[in-house]
Amino acid sequence: MNIYRHKRILPVFASLGLMVWARAVSAHESEAVQPHFPAVVRTLSLVAVTVVTSLLCGLLAYQFVQKAAAKKRGESYRGRSPKPFLFALLGCVALVLAVQRFAVKADSELDALRGAPDDAQFALTDKLATIPNEQHKPLLLRYAQDENGGLRYAAVDALAAVLGKESADAVEAAFLDPVYTVREKALYSLPKLDPERGLSLLLSALHDEDTQIREDASLLATSRSVFPDPQTPRRMVPTLMDALDDTSGLVVVNSVRVLAKTTGNNWTVSPLAPEAERKKIVAKWKTWWQTKRANWDAPPVANTAPRQPLAKAMAPDFSLRDWNGKTFSMAEQRGRVTLLNFWGTWCSPCVQEIPELVRLDTEYRSKGLDIVGLALNEPDGERGLQKWCRGHGVTYRQAICSSYVQDIFGDLEGVPVSILIGRDGRILRQWDGLRDYETFRKAVEHALK
């Protein structure tokens, strides 16, 4: 028998060793494994698996080659049996496969946690059910600082049921989040943990630059169950009087409703009432306030100034071909403020928002703002998108959004979603749902300073 025929076994063992090493690297690099094992342990484990696998492969190859050589010489092979080495190698492979299986399972769990907000809520509930209660708070406090907005949202929601100053601090800090859904959840959650701080946050939110946050706050103010203290509505009155000048009709209507219940003055207005009637009711309230303001006896509320959201994570990099065939890349946007608008021609709120964005583009493009429309699920593709935009006077850049871009921005559940990115590439705002020109304008002004 020719010994060189048996040397063909060597590449087989080398390939097996490389496969095991690749599996080990994959498990080692898995983001899901990292929170469970210290970095030093993971690194040493990878080195140990690689060294042991390489030695076993080498020993097995040596045993087979020696046995073949002895057989060619007509001698009996007196070396050790390769079976122990083979079993050891198989055990090593099984161990790495088991670790990889755990990593895949953990990766799946992590994907669910860092998906859309609703998915993250369900995944977090399932995860909390598997760990002791005393571990809930530390985990939620860590998740409230996660880079994924959906997971931060789910963590803030869960913290509302975990009493304590740490929970209240984390929820109040979440109102400074750039993502609207996280801010909204913080607004509704803080009163459950600390009514006084919750009241302060509510009154601060009534001065917010985001119209939707102001509307949320005005709706929360109408709920007596959230603030059971009978003095609370009277403490709201000075801020509610300021809210009567809000550009949102819903804020005005809700403020009037609370004022009427608090003071006994039956000066209310329907949400469907004409603007002239609303102004007439507002004038009555202002006249009344002029006579009451100086002697209003309710204790003041501290820290009711508007709170500016803070930039958090870097925007993920991506590139797409726009409707003119040119490549758009986030990496090339450094130095300019960028507004990404995820939308679709089939989406009624998106279409309603278009004139606001066209106006914004007209006034701020020359000052350093680039608006980029990213269209999703367009039925007629790029040509249909071009035709629609030209017919509706859309002036800013457009591109068909890929599934990859949707995924890296947190698996967007619905549109419109608008994301404002600063000159340094950090996400400054994420607005879920329809927004008005003033909301966009105020945030862009801050970004351009």
C-alpha cells in the first residue's frame, strides 16, 4: 500500500480542525454570549479549544500515517491506538457545537429584544419570567440604557412596576431620549413611580417642542386617576393657562377641559368646534385668569421648563442608490444635518406630511439640512415613486428603502418615521408618526446651531 495515499487524510483533518475553529470563533464573537461570560474567559476558551483541536488533529494524522508506513513495511503497528484521540476530538467538536447552539438560541432571544417596541415588550416579559425577581431591576436599568430604542422602550415600560428611586431616576432620564416612543412611555410611567416628579414632567412636556408630546401631556392631565391628590389639578392651572396659546387644537381643548373641572367654570369647547369659537372660549379664560392669577393659592411645581432630548447613539451607516442613480451614503453626510423620512406613497399620514417636509426643505437646505425620503413597499417601484413625487411637488432626494436599512434602524413597524441626524452622525430625534412643520423646524434649528 502506498503511504502517499494515506497522506490524503491530512487535508481532511486540517479541514475538520478549521471547521471546529470557525465554530468556536462564531460562538466567541456572538453578541449574545458576551453578556454571560467575562471577556477573559471567552478568549481563553477560544484559545484552548483551538489548541486542543489542532493537537488532536495532528496526533490523529500522525497515527494514521505511522500505521500505514508500518503496514507497508510488513510490520505490525505498535503505537497507541488512534481511537482515544478520535473520541477526544469528537468530544471537542460536540462541545463547540453545544456552545454554538447556545449562542444561536441567545442570538434569537437578543434579536427579539432588539426588535420593534411591541416585539421587545413581549420578549422582555418572557425573559423576566425566567430570572429571579431580585434580578429584574438591575437588568431593566441596564436595558434602559441600551443602544436599541425598542429595548429602551420596553425597559421603561417594565420599570413602571418596579418601585424605587433608581427606577424613577431611570424613567425620568428616559424622557430625554431622542426616540419619541421612549419619551412618551417615560411621560406616562413616571407618575406611577413618583407622582410629584411625574407632575413636574407633565407640565414640562406641555412646553415641549414636539407637538405630539404636548398632546400626550394634555391628555394625561385630564386623567384624575393618575394624580389622585385633589390639589394637583389646581397646581396645573398656571401651566394650563399658558397651553391655551398652543398651536395644537387638541392641547387647547384638553387644557380647557381640565380648567373647567378644576375651577367649576363651564367654559368648554368641542374638539370639532370652529377655530373662532375656540378663540372665544380661550379669551374668556384669559380674562378670568387676570383676576385670579395674583392670588392663586396652589403650591407651585418645580422644574417645569421644557426638557431638550439628548443625542444618544450614532446613526448606522448605509448606502442606497437614489432616484437619480447617485449613491447616497450616511458616511458622506458628516458636516450636514440629515433628516431621513421613512414613508410610502400608499400611506395617508405620509402623504399628509409631505407639504411640511417640502416647506422645510425649501427653507433649510441652503442652511445645511438634507432631507432624504426612503420609500417602503412601493407598488410601482422606483419609476412609480418618481412619477408620484414629480406630480406632488416633492423637491428633496428620494430612494427606495431596502429591507437591510429597515432592519438597522430597529425594524420599523409603521410609517411615517422621521429621524434627524446631527452633523457628527448622532441621532438627535426619532419621530414615529405624522409631525407638523413647527416640530421639525424647532428641532432642525437646534441641530444647526
